[in-house]
Amino acid sequence: MRVLILGAGGHGMAVCEAARDAGFAVAGFLDARAPLPDVLGLPVLGTEAAHDGGPLLIAIGANAARLAAAERLGAPLPVLRHPSAVLARSARLAEGAVVMPRAVLGAAAEVGRLALVNTGAILEHEVVLEEGAHVAPGAVVCGAARVGRAAVIGAAAVLAPGVRVGAGAVVGAGAAVLADVPPGGRVGGVPARPLG
């Protein structure tokens, strides 16, 4: 499948490499900062205005911005699953979901629209990752936990089984989350506590 990538920064490069590994034909990048030099040997074709209406991988790291771009452009949003990722047969990926190298999704795990499971992250059985959420590299989300819309789980953080992280919340890198996090909350530490 031929795709364009929206976002020519670091996350865009990671998505490009994963897409090539998964067999996508990446035609180039779109970026608000265009004109830019080539990225990974591919052209930056312009801003969003240059979108041709075809399939688009949205490689914007900021969750809210990624969701907003999808709404503006209305493009087809293919699923990107790196071939080294391990998914249970019952795991489900919604449109625009991105699963990066060596990620693991357990039985009945659900990854929502435009959600991102980053490199080496683990979503255990029955985990729900809602629309636009991001589980950063090396994080572990234990069984039946739920990550709300556009929430962020920081690198190497761990969510205990059944924990709920509310919409727009941020869990700091390396945190151990043993209790629910309210919508918009910010927690960090071991065990995780609210951050000022």
C-alpha cells in the first residue's frame, strides 16, 4: 500500500522505518515546517495542503495534535503493525493504530483509533488502550487495565492489573501505578503519586 507520513520529525522517522519493514510503499512526508530537506532519503512533499486524499500514517507524537490532524484531513488511516510485534490472535487494532517493533499485545487486548504502542511496550490480556493514547517504549500495562483517550504512559512505567488511567492523564517515566489516575491527572514515582 502506498502511504504518506504526516510528520517528518523523530517519530516520523520511526514510523517510516516501521512502515517500510511492514511492506508499505512510503512515498514521502508532509510536515507543517515544509520545505524541509529529504528525510531518510524520502522527500518532504509539503504541508498538509499537499495531501492527495490517499492513506496517511499520522506520525505526530503529541496525542491531541495527532487526533486533531486526523479530524482535519479525513484521510484513510491504515493500521501499522511492525512485523516483529507479537499479537495474540484475539488482540484488536482500530484504524490508524500503530504498533512498533517488539511490542507485545496479549489476549483480547484492544488498541484504539490512532493509539500508539511504542517499541517494546507490553499490553497484557484484556487491556484497553483508548483512542489516541500512547504507551511509551518499554512500558508494561498489566491485565485488564484501561488507558483513557489521549493519555500517556511514560517509558518503562508499569500499570498494575485493573488500574484505570483517565483521559488526558500522564504517567511519568518509570512510575509504578498501583491505583487509578483521574482524567487529566499527572503521576510519577514508585509507587506513583500525584505530581504538582
